[in-house]
Amino acid sequence: MASELYLITPPRLPDVAAFCEELGAALDAGPVACLQLRLKDVEDDEILRAADAVLPVCHARGVPLLMNDRPDLGVKSGCDGCHVGQDDTPYAQARRLMGPGAQIGVTCKASRHLAMEAGEAGADYVAFGAFFPSGTKATTTQASIEVLGWWSEMMTVPSVAIGGITADNCRPLVEAGADFLAVIGAVWGHPDGAAAGVRAFEGPLKG
């Protein structure tokens, strides 16, 4: 069993040009399935400017860019898809906005019911978590690793594991059947830089 890396940006990008340089190094360091642009507490214009800068860095390396929460901004910026939570734009509305070819994933926390609904509605992936305490987002729901195994046996729709995932603690998630591991701090906060953060996952991702 093997998993792939699903990168999420830090919640703030005070220097977009510097981030793009670091992002390029990270994407060159090892296989990354996609990047989610997840900026919090910033204006729409700032999100669009960031997307405009980040998109060519991703596309030059064949990595799709997904917009967090806002399919409307995803359309405006030319993103490849979006990720929506339970309190964000509903999946059906996101699909109407972004079209049939967009990659759209749905946060399902620890709920098997929500995951089944999202999968049956046509979501490209479902996200479960949090599995570990996160330094990026307050943990409102603790997910059990068993839900990943149940999902991989039941459905062909890919699963994303999220929440405090590091190269040191991810092996049980890989072995349980997570198709993707969503990572923020373990890459962008790596003491030797984001590229080293990506390389650190190379062994654990193989399961």
C-alpha cells in the first residue's frame, strides 16, 4: 500500500514571491499529487493574487491547484478544482460552478455517513480527520484510523487523511489505506526547508 502527498499552503503568505520559490523547490523534491491554496482571514483580492502567482509554478510541474472553500474564486483564478468543508459551499453548488472536469473534494471529518453522501454525489475524494493534533487548525473532530480501512474496502473514491500528519506518525494512515496525506506544517515548517520536508515523506509514503 502506498499513499501520495497532498500539500496545503500555510494560512498566510506574507511574501508570495518567496513562497513560490520555496514551493517550486518542494515540488521538485519529490512527487506531490496536488496543492491546495488555503488562505485564511485575507481579502478575496489577496487570494486571487496568490493563486495567479502559484498556479504557473504548479502547472509547470504537472501539479493541480485546488482552491479551499471558494469555488467561485477557483473559477476566477483558473484553479483545477476546489476543496469544500461541511460549513462551506455545498458540493453540488461547487460542481455547478466549476464544471464536470474540476477536481472537487469534500471534508467529512470522522463521519462515514457524510463520506458516503459525498462519494455518491460524485466527489473526487473525501477527506477524513483530524487524526492527530494540528498546529494549523483547532481540532474539532478526532477521527479514528479505522475509518480509512473501512472506506478503502467499501469505496473506490480516494480518501485524504488530514490533521497533524508528519513523516514520523503517518505510517499507520498509509497502512490503513489512505490514498493521500494532507500536510502543512511538516513541510513548510521543516527546519531544513520545504524541499527537505517533502523528501522526509519518501520512505513513509511507501507503506
